[in-house]
Amino acid sequence: MPKVALHPRLLLAYSQVTDGNMDFRFGTPKEVRQHRQQFFATLKQNYRDAIEAAQIHFDRLLVLNSENGKMWRGMNVTGVDGFVTTEPSVIMMIRTADCVPLVLYDPAHHAMALLHAGWRGTVKGMATTGLARLVKEYQTDPRQVLVWLGPAARVCHLTFPEIPSEFEHELWQPYLKINFQSVAVDLIAYIKATLHQAGVKKSSMVDSHLCTVELPELFSHRRSQADGSPAGRLAVVAKLK
Ligand SMILES: [Zn+2]
């Protein structure tokens, strides 16, 4: 169960295959609840308190505060792919397997964003949407923001037989690697570049460098489709301290 030390005032961790699948679409309710219970217990948290994003590969976020944080506790929030908050009592969760889990943290305002950014969400601008939301809600200065890029399908394995029309815009050209029979997309480089253009320092971006497709200890949608590895999702859990 890797904990991520992005900042001492953040609890940030992701699960692995050994922690079990964390998504109700890939296991029985009893199993998934048990996996979540064990994983959250290692973080000294109660899985029943987690606020989960239902994730629709869009860029809509929910602002959590002390009021609605109570209302949403233990729920899976429809129609959102992430959260922003300054409220330490809320514990947030997303599920990923190849999509990019992203955390943005503003230490000056003790504000954070937890974002699920698959390639569709990234095309819609999820990373910079998250940053803009911190700026709007909490007057965050992008130059102070710390970023974590979690385990995801990297350019080594994020390939498509043909270029999806979403990537046809010329701004994607530097991030496409055309191979003999496929095209690879460097989502991570794109996310870093767009955040940097929006004011985040390159030195403030902490990249896990983990590729879900090649590491058997992580769930991967692509690997599971290719070789029948067990399907599932890992949980990424974040909370302000
Ligand atoms: Zn890879």
C-alpha cells in the first residue's frame, strides 16, 4: 500500500493488486467492501467515510466543504471526475487502471484537488480545469502548487491502432508518437506541459513514473484486455490533514 509523500499535510495513497479490486463493477459488493475496509484501515481511516467520484471521463468537479462534505460522506457522486476542497474532514477517493490520478496541492491555502484524468478527460482539459478551480475557489497561486502524477498507462503503452479524432488538433502533435502500426500518446507530458503553461513550476511536479500496463502489481485495463490479467481498479485516496 504505497503512501505518497507529496507534502506532510496531505494523506495520499494508492492501492495495489494485493489490496484487491476496489471497484464494484469488477467484484461482488461483499468483496469490494472488504478490500476497501482493509485498505482504509491501513490509512487509519474508515472506508464508510470516503466520498467517491463516479467518473464519467469528463472534467466536472465538485467543491467539497464542511456542509456538503457531511451530506456526501460515504457516497459515490454522480457526474464528477474529481474534487477540490480545503476541508480536512473529507476523505476523497477515485478509482483508476490506466487513467491518470492527479493531485494538485496548494500549501499556502491548504487546498487540494483530486482528479481522475483519463485520455478523454485530459483532452477536455482536466488538469488545468482542476488548477483553475483552485484559483477560483481559494485564490491559489499556480506557482505554489505541488502536483502528483500517479500510476497510469504511459507513452510506452498508451497506443491506439489509429489516431483518435480527439487528438487531431495540432496542439496534440508534439505528444503523438507515430509507429509502424500504431500511434502512442504521451498524456503525461501533455498534462505537465499544460500545467506548466498555467504557471505550475516544473520542479513542483512529482511524477510516480509508474506504468500500470507493465507493472503486474497495478491494475491495468489495457493489460487485462490483452492477456486476461484480472480486471479491477485501484483506489487513490486523498485527505488534508
Ligand atoms: Zn508502459
